[in-house]
Amino acid sequence: MSKMMRNLSGAILFAFLIFTASPLPAQTAGAPQSLTAIELHIGKAKLETQIAASSAEQERGLMFYRKLGDNEGMIFLLGGPIHASFWMKNTLIPLSVAYIDKNGVILEIHDMQPAPPELPDNQIPTTNSTSDQVCYALETNIHWFALNGIKPGDKIDPPPSTLAKTVSH
């Protein structure tokens, strides 16, 4: 092996060892995110909920989660009122989403299924709110709302309007 080839192969091996020995960032492309959490109450149900406050956190949402605990979810502080639209890109588990108004009242609930990974972004189905008064969205395991007797008109406690204060960025 020539001296140049030995140096090149040594440099490649060194770079590989440095890369594999270095700790990976906490947020890799295929890993769930870790966000500030709070316990929400809806009627008699309790839900341990991560708060997606920034646009980057909201865009990533529950992508790459392989499972949620029975009483876990994610609340999105959308800043509305808006017509909300959610999709299931890189989402591996079926979910339900509740669209919520500025007062913490559930306006509507929808079930969503994971999109096939081979679908191009422009073909991934979206779940749109019928209301233009959505300020928050709450995602849970599919059918969680129904299993807990939660329906439109029910209210979330603490009010979602107070959650931005609990987020540490």
C-alpha cells in the first residue's frame, strides 16, 4: 500500500472512530423529542402531556414515537385562532387529535392513521378542523378521548393559555 493510501485510510478510520465515539445530539432525525411536560385534566381523565410551543417543536410533533403510554399526549400551542391542519408524516402510531379554542374548550375530535412512508409529502393526508377558532391541538393515542368519555364541549384544565409560561427554552 502506498504511503498516500495508508494516510488516507488512516484519516478515514480516524474520522469514523471520532464520529462513532462522539455522543450524538439528543435530537436526531429519527428520535422522538423531549419537551416540557404537564399533567392535563379533562373531566375525570388525567393526561401527561408534552408541550410543543415553538414552530420547530410543532412541526416535529409526535414523529418517530413508537408508542405513547396509555395516558400520554402532546399539546400544540398554535397561537390561533386558525383553521388547524395536521398530518402524519413520519408518525408511526395512530393518533386522535382534539382541536381546542382559546378558552380550553374542545371544539372537535378526529382520528388519524400513520401515512405510508413511501408517500410523497404532497400526498400525505391532512386532518383539518372545521372551526376557524382553533388555538390549541391535543394529540393522544387513537380513541383516547372516546375511551375516557371526552367529547366536544369538554374543557381542559389547566387552561392551555397558561402553558406557554411553563415552557423552558
